[in-house]
Amino acid sequence: MAVKVLVVDDSGFFRRRVSEILSADSNIQVVGTATNGKEAIDQALALKPDVITMDYEMPMMDGITAVRHIMQRCPTPVLMFSSLTHEGARVTLDALDAGAVDFLPKNFEDISRNPEKVKQMLCEKVHSISRSNRRFSSYSAPAPQPAAAPAPSASSFSSTARPAPAPAPARAPAAGPASPAPKRKAYKLVAIGTSTGGPVALQRVLTQLPANFPAPIVLIQHMPAAFTKAFAERLDKLCRISVKEAEDGDILRPGLALLAPGGKQMMIDGRGAVKILPGDERLNYKPCVDITFGSAAKSYNDKVLAVVLTGMGADGREGARLLKQGGSAVWAQDEASCVIYGMPMAIVKANLADAVYSLDDIGRHLVEACL
């Protein structure tokens, strides 16, 4: 059955072009278009599409507001189009917080210059997010809450701990038996890899960690170069730990999370120093979870705790294999709480997971394992 898509954009040219690209795929059907956020809500309710492509800046109602309403009234996977700028990154991250599943750069030049590449990327994204865990009755868009629940081990927070953000609402219930609580170990590094759905997932995990979290953290999120700095700044404001975009020569230290810069590769050496290398065009992902996990395995042997969160594909599996060979631990997010159960599934199917946890439990278990 074809994936039904609603295309939302105030630009007639962009609506037509996106519709043409999607309609060229025999397994995708464009069932409607909308020129603003209000029309998008009405069309989503009437047409019940499988996927919505959404622009941000539109008259009458912007894309983020429309996403919030759609998630409350008829939860549907939304693919945002965004500009590759710092402001575009900020807006896109707001859209993901509101409930959008993924995003693509909105670049008219690329559509004209590389039509086949754009077609492949757009159609792959639509097919992937159509299978995401976005349609579930328990979903509600994030909303401000009057008070945050205390995070684990609150009594051990340092006096400089930042205020905790409000927790995200519960999503799909976990399925299957839960893995047991982790055993405490003196880990020298926590490494977290993720892709589609990762920005929100990382936020939900990292905001549960206390300021005095004892292990250094590295984060590998599939994301364009223009976005990672804005994402690191956002996490830094929300979390008790410090978060920054990694730079060549940065030193790992407790209570600091370093985010791999988009378009490049991040490695760790035995001295705890970060190396940032140019992105290799032969690799699909820049940054690549396998690259960072592999370097951590070489540098820290059995002292790494790796976590693979939501995302399409299998990036992280081979790096996790190297970590396991060295005696390190690997956790995977469970299927029910993933937006896309691809990367964690690859870990589980390869029998590399020491534990499988729901997203809302991972931060708490990290505290239990490391404090």
C-alpha cells in the first residue's frame, strides 16, 4: 500500500516540486497540499495522511504551531524542511520538540542541481518515518509543567547543579520484560549514538543526569554541520551537566558531554583527548557512531558504557562489536520507546546488547551504573 503524504508549504514552486518528486515513487501517493499551518491541520484531520512534510515559515500559522496541534489531535509523522543556518537549526529543534520526527534541508539549489539525489533522500525519509512510532494514542505534544520531578540521586547533586527541566510526557508503553537494573562500575567513558528521533531522546536522557555525574560523555548524533553547535547549546541550557560541540584537542572530563560536530568524525585517544577529523566521503554518516565507538574500544578497553538510541540504519553495530570484544557494556533503547527502531534493533539482533531499556529509564540507569 502506498504511503499517503500531505505536502505543506506556502511556496507554490516548492509544493509542486516536492509533490512531483514524491509522486515519481510508485509507493508514495500525495493526497493533498496546504499553504499554511491552519490548512495543514484541517487537511491532516480530513485526509489522515501517513506522513506530512512541513515548512516552518508560513502565513496565518507557522509550522511549529501546526505540528503541536497535529500531535494533539491526530498524531502523524512530520518531516520538517529547514534552512542550513543557526536560526534554521534552532527552529528545527523546536519543531522536533513539538513532535516532528525528522528534518531535511530546504535548499532550492540542490533540487535544481542534484534532482536524483534529492529524490532518493526525500523518498527514503518519507518511507522510513511512515514506519515510525509516531501514531500512538498516548502521545501528546510536550507542554510546560508546573514542577519537575526530582532526578535520581538528587541528594548527591553538587551545589552548582542547574534546575531540572520538566519531564517529557510518557509515550508508548514498553513491551516485553525489562532488563535488570545495571551493576555499578567505574566507567571511564559513556558513549551515546543516535539518529532519527535522537535530539529529543538525548534531551530526555541527559536532563536526568546530575551535575556531578562522574564519567565523561561523548554524543554522536547524525546531524548537519550547521546544526550541532545550536543543538549543543540547547542541551547545555537544559541539562545539569555541561554540553558543548566537540573541538579538536578537547579533553574528556566528568560532567561534560561532547557532541560530535556535524560533517566530521570524532575519535578519542588513550589520553582522553578528542580528535576531530574531516568527514570521509566514503562514509554514509558524518559523524559516524561506529568511528567513535571503535576509537573508544581501542582507548578504554572494558571501561566504556555505550548506549544506542533511536535511529534508522545500523550505524553503531560494528563499533559496539569492538567494544564488546574489549569487555565494555552496550545498552540499546527498546522498540516501544524508539521513534525509529533501526540502530537499536541492529544491536539487539547481533546479540550485542547487555541490556535493553525504555528511553525514560536510561538516564536513571546511567546514574545507577556510574555513581
